[in-house]
Amino acid sequence: MQATYSHKVPASMRLHRLITRLLGVRPKTTTLIAACVLGLMVLIALFAPLLATHNPTELAPSSRLQPMSAEHWLGTDAFGRDLFSRVVHGARVSLTVGLGVAFLTVLIGLPLGLLTGYFRALDAVLMRFMDGLMAIPGILAAIAIVSLTSANLWTLMIAIMVPEIPQVVRLVRSQVLATREEAFVEAATLMGTPTYAILLRHLMPNTFAPLIVQCTYICAAAILTEATLSFLGVGINSEVPSWGNIMSDGRIYFQLKPSLIFWAGLLLSLCILSINLLGDAARDALDPKMKRRES
């Protein structure tokens, strides 16, 4: 009797094959690490109330600038607030801003890009307006919008979103201009297909691939801009635990206790780096030339 042997594929290998099948390219080690780091950040943001050991806004002047201990894992800041709890809650604010800005930017920029790319009359008007927005530095426009309104989370997301809209509009417009000359679009036009059907069924799906890549960069840029505005004191209320506010509060005592800035800066850097690496991976996966090169 001939013995038979069963070979069990490890879970890591099965995950690797699944990602390869979905993306069409072989994922790099850096891409997998970036996905794990970003997933960890998302879990920290979701379960921040459970992970925090103290109230992140509770003041304790008698415990200010305490070192690491069993009670305060990362020590305390200049107001006696638990640094670990504030850093954990900061992930929630930063990721909310990043994802919210990316979603709102695409929600507004996608229809505007479709209209400007398809209708020549709108193109001459809307694109000049977009060019004017792009002429204003994004950080200055955000500071101006926040200064003129109340500094809350929604206002901050709108202030960061406005300078990002022209980039999405120009990207979608370029894709529409290239696709509208294709034979299938001309055939749909000759068959009397309504304009909205051409925009939604034929033109819009061709913009999804570059939009996915652009969304990752918008998300990373929004997180960095929020941290910059909060560090400069023009972001959300300083009592709200965000990575920018944590670094802003700790810059005065940086020489005395570098950890006041180090941990928030480390998580901020890892989060932005992970999103950018995933954006590069998405660009390679959605690029037909890259797929042929990998095959």
C-alpha cells in the first residue's frame, strides 16, 4: 500500500497567495509590514477608550512630568495628564481627519472632474477656479479657514479638504479626457445613451484606479497637515488629545523630557509612512505595465 502525505500550507503563505491573487502582483515585505502597522493604528484608534489607562484630559498638577511607571506607562505631561492615554486617543483624531478628508475630497472632486472633462463649457470656468485654488499654499489656506471659523473637528477637515479638491478634479478630468475619445464611448453616444449613463457607466469606472492611489496620499497629507496646524496652535482645541497637540504641549519641556514629543512623533511618522507605502503598492498593483513586468 502506497502511503499518502498531506502537505498543509502555512497560514502566512495562504495570506500571501490571497493578496497576490487579489492585487495581481507579488506583495513586497515592506508592503505587508506597512499594512500590519496601519492595521494596528486602526485598532488602537477603534479601541482607544479600552486601551487608555486614564482619562486623557484629566489634570493632575501634583503628578506633572512623571517618568515611566506602572501607573503611567509613558509618564505624564506638564499638566499631569497620562501621556499613554493621550497618545492612544490621538490616533483616533488623526485617522478620523485623514479618512474624513480623503472621503470628502473624492465626494466633491469626482463629480466636478467628470463634468469638467466631459463638458467643454464648464471646463473653461471650473478649471480656472481650480487653478486659483492651487495657487494658494494649502497650509496657508487651511490656517485662514480655521482662523475665520470655530476650531472644531469638522471645520478642520473642511479647511484641509479645500486645498486638496483641485488635485482630484484635475486627475479625474485628465482620465475623462483620455477615455471620452475611446470607441466604446463614441458608440454609446451614437446609440443615444443619456449623458448621465455615459458619465456613470463608462467614464467614472475608469477613474477608480488612479483615485484609489490619490486617496492614500490625500489621507497621509491630511494627517500631517492636522498635526502641523495643531502644533502651530491653530488646529482643534488644545485639550483634545491629538498627536499635533501632544507635540505642541511638550515642545517647551522637550530638553527636560524628550518623550513628551517622541512617542506622538513616532506614531505619526509610522502612520504616514505606512499609508504612503500602501499607496505605492496600490499604484504598482493597478498599473498594467507593472503587472506585465512582474509576470
